[in-house]
Amino acid sequence: MVDIAAPNLKDLEISSFCEDLHVINITACKSIKHLNLTAVAVTDQWLDNLFSNLPYLEICYLFSCSSLKIIKISSDRLKYFQVIECSNLIEVDLDAPNLLRFSSDVYYGKDIAHLLPTFKMKASHLLEANLNLIPQTRDTHWYTKLIKSLGNFNHYKAIVLRCENDKEIVIPKYKRENLLPPLYATKILHIKIRNQCNFSAVNVVDSLLWMSPQLDTLSFGQTRDLKSMIKFTYRDEDEVDGEDEKPCCASLPWKCWRHEIKKVKLQNFKCMELKELRNYFLTNTNTTLEIIEDPTGCNIYTSFHFCVVASR
């Protein structure tokens, strides 16, 4: 048992090598702001009591706490919350109006008792959600449940999706016909794919623009410093001709990017990807479209811009 009574303690990290640390008492540490627990046998009730007794907690990181199944937190102070490698997690319910960053694994598989955790989020609209997709199998249920899970993060500023394989985020077109885009209000989407070898850049972009049909920024890459990026500019309301409205978005709570897009800026793509993406956007829009290309990937010594303007 670990019992810490330190009323002035602000930062605490506890790690266990084999998750045999079952009893921890830190509720007397009223001043804690930053808590990091690794491989500790944290139970649902213990975590609930924790937030009730630590009123100043702003940062909470939980790693490899496999005893956790249901996380239910209500906190006005919490700003950063991370729950990683907690493989038995089935539900996360957060009522944290000042939460700015949330990170979690998203497990799925027939050999796992639960099929994707349920997320219920009440957080700041500036929230950045980081989701690490870990499907043990990619059957038709994976895509349905993934879309449902992503829908809980629809109204937040930015979404970061990490995955091992591009198959995990390319939603089959037959599935899109019967489902609503889960992130139609999301403006920033960043994708980190370790192995992008099954689909072209166009296939991936097409799927992601279905997920988030009103993006301002779509980016790819393992780091934020060097990444491929697409930036979108849309027409103002006075530029939108009512005749352009199409049945696919006329009765929906969002406008389809195909009918409102004005400018597309492509950065740090390879030459072949630039060509394919240019053709994709020109083929799939009904408006006068300006495409600005920065083919940095074609020649690392030369950086230049040129525009393609087409009227559909």
C-alpha cells in the first residue's frame, strides 16, 4: 500500500512494473495539479473518488491501467487527460468544460470483450482529440463502430487519428451510403499512418473528406514539422449561387465541400500525388476552383507555386 499525505505536493508520478500496486491513497494531497500513473491497478471507483478529493487537478495521464473499465469524470479544472493502453476500457464519460487535450486508444477485435469504448464528451470547443486506432480485425462492423465513435468528437477544434494501416481509415463507399459523416463540424484533421501502401492519396483524401466534409485543414505525417497538407478556402454566402445547391446536402446540417469550395492549396506532396489530387478536385467540384500547388516533394532544392483555375 502507498499512502501519501503531502498537502503541498503538486506533481506526482507513480509507476509499477507488473501492476501489482493495488492500493494507493493520495486523497490527502489536495494541491496536486499533475498526476501520472503507469501500470497501477486503478479501479473505476478509485478514480471517481480521486477527482472528488483533488480539486486542483489539471493534468492526468493513465498508462497501462488494465483494471479500468468505466471512466466517469466531472471536473472544472481538468485541461489534459490521457488514457493509453488501458485495454479493458469500455466507456469514457467526461464532463470537463475546460478540457483542451484528450488522448485515448481505440481498441476493436473479436477476441476482446468490448468492441470500441463509448465516448461521452463535454469539453471545451478548443479541444484537440488524439485517437490511436487499434483494430485487431477490420470487418464491416469496425467501420460502423468507428464512425459512431468519432461522432462524439464532432464539435471540437481538431482531431488527430493515428493508425498502423491506411485500410483502417478508408471507409468503403458502400458503407458511406448508409451512414452520416461523423465529423461534419470538424475543421482540422491530422492523420498519422505508419504504413500507407494499400490506397492512393486520392483514396485516403476522398474517405477523409466524407468523414469531415467542411475541413479547413487536412494534414498527414508523423510529425507536425514536416507533413503533407491540404488547405481549403470556401466561398462566402454572397458568392454561393442557389442553383449550385445539390440534393446530397440540401437537407443536411452541413454543406458539401463540392459545392462551396473556392480554393485548394496542396503542400509537400509527391509529384504523382499532386497530379492525382489535382485531377480529383477538378473532377469533383461544380464551381470555379483555384488550385495552388507547392511541389516540395518533387525537388527538395526548388520550391515554387503555380495555379490551375478551372470552371466546371
